[in-house]
Amino acid sequence: MGWTMRLVTAALLLGLVTMMTGNEDENDPCIYETLSDEDAVLCKGLEVYYPEVGNIACAFIPDCNNFRQKITHWHEPIVKFPGALDGATYILVMVDPDAPSRSEPTKKFWRHWLVSDIKGLDMKKGKIQGQELSYYQPPSPPPKTGFHRYQFFVYLQEGRVISLLHKENKTRGYWKMDKFLNRFHLKEPEASTQFMTQNQQDSPRLQNTGGGDSESKNK
């Protein structure tokens, strides 16, 4: 095949791919929505990666591809702090301030993950290795409780020995996060972010097709 024919073929293929991609974009419900300005205030320097969805920091978990159900089963995310200092150690906190709902958060701050003694070099790479004081618990917002914020905070440890009190270990809910931070003189976080999601049953797409109602009846 001559060069002219190859160029023509390549141009045709490119045009076909562009047409197909354009049609998919128009009909694709997988939209990554960013948080409102009010909620985005917390988004400072952290990246949070889950399988399939990628970096979801400062955004909603998309209402497509069953992502809002899958996140309840995925393992812990990759949390990167590019601004971490190589010689420092850090504490990572993940909480839900909207338990059981944002309108009545009587069980805040639900502690989803707490890790201390993370080396700065690992924090840069997203390797959360250290003392796991509360093992990772995936986001699982109950049905009909609206969107929940899942917040991540990174604090500079500075040689402190971090631990939970016996009564704190009894439950993840009702956690007095402010008292925990004050106990170890942890002030402003070095970095933070959050994402939001809701129960898969509350998906507008499922509600429109009647799927949400049928799922609710089966559970």
C-alpha cells in the first residue's frame, strides 16, 4: 500500500473513531461532577485513587457502571500527598461526618480508616504503610440518607506515639475527632480532601427505571 493510500486510510479511521467517541460522549451517563465551592474548601493537596474511577478527590462518585455499589467492596484507595516531606512521618484519617445522614449526623465522625507512622516518601507514592489503628472500612452510605462526605486528613506526626483509647476502639461511630486531635496536639492538617457518594439504590437512573424500588423490596 502506497503512502498516499495509507494516509487516506488513516484519515478515514480517525474520522470514524472521532464520530464514535463523540456519540459515546453525548450518551455517556458517566459524568465526573466536582463538588460545590462550599465542599471544595477541604480539597487541599491530596489525591485519592480507586480502581476504575481513578482520582476521585473533590468529586462525586459517578452514577454509572455500578461504581457506587462497587466502592462498597473495593479495598483501600491509593492516597497520595505529593507535598509530603521525605524525612517526616504522617497520620492519615478518613471519616464520614454525615453518619447516618448529613441532615442528622448523630454518629459523626464515623472512623473509616486511621493509620499512623506513615513515612513521607511512602506518602508521596501513595503507599499507606504504617500502624493501622483502624483498618479500612469502605464507604457504605445507608439507603435514603442522601449523599455522604468521605473526608481524608493528613497530619504531621512529629515523633508522637499515636493510639486510640479503649472506649474509642469499641465503636467507629460517635468518634470525638476533635478530642483525639487535641490529645496529640494535632492542629491544622498538612493536606486534606473529600469525595461524595450515596447508596446505589438512591440512583436517579434506577429510580427512573423502577430499579430502585424493586431493589429496596428485595432487601
